[in-house]
Amino acid sequence: LKLKSKLTLFNTISKLVIVTLFVLLLPVLIRNINQNFTDNKLHKQKNKVLQIIKASGIKNNLYAAYSPLKEEFYSLDEDSLDEYLDTIKNEKRKIEGDTIEYRILSYNFIVNKKNYLLEIGKSVDTIGETTTPLQNIAFVVLVGMILLTILADQLYSNYLLKPLDQIIKTKLIAHK
């Protein structure tokens, strides 16, 4: 193989290794990004509900509600437990005969010497809906970047090796 071909082959293989690692890590990265985004959104919703309770009182806000498609829910009830809760975890809930897995923020607090439990949940299925489109976009961008860098590497290698080609053509081939 010529030196140019060896350089191009090395650059291509190294980029393919990077792409493979990225593609393998992409689902985990996107899942973590989606989960962190959802957790932040749940915390914001918790703070908003607590502001509403502070402004209008707790009695008007004691109820449970699910969105029509059961993608989200809100629940505020009296709590019989005396433990402190401020957690987010995945749990399955049975709603109208359907078992749905939710990412649930559970938070308990005291108002007028009574314990209350606030739960806000978002369906895990809806959290994962963006995973495939994000993976596809990232993959297309990555492939485009790889192709551009392979082309740039090839052009730069040709530019750098042009003097060597001149020496080979004029000195070595001429002496044969």
C-alpha cells in the first residue's frame, strides 16, 4: 500500500472505532438526559404546587388527577407515615385496569400539624418517546462529521505528501 492509502485507512478505522463507541453509548446518554430533564420538570411542578398551596390553602388542593391519556398524574392526600420523603423513582401504578410505569416524585410535608403526601408522575413511555428521534439525529450528524473529516484528512495528507511524491518521481524513478 502507498503511504497515502495507509494514512487514509488509519484515519478511517480510527473514526469508525469512535463512531462505534458513540453509537453504543448513545442510548445510555440519551436515556440519562431524558431522565434528568424529567426529574427537573417534576421538581419545578412540585415547587409550583407548593406555591399554589401556600397561596390558596391545602383544603382546595386535596385530590388526585390523571391526564386523559394517563401520561401524567398529580396526587395530594393526607399521609399517615411519619417519615420524610423527597424522592423520585420509577413505579408501576394500576389505573382503570391498565398498569402503567411512571417516574414519580414523592414529597411529604406538614401543614397545620398534619402530614401530606404530594405525588407527581410522568409515564415512562412518554419520557422515552424522544429517544429514537434523538438517536437518529445524532447518528446522521455523526456520520456527516465523519465523512467531512475523512475528506479533510485525505486532502491534507495529499497536500503534505505532495513534496514526497515529487522526490519519488524525480529522484527514485529517474535513477532506475
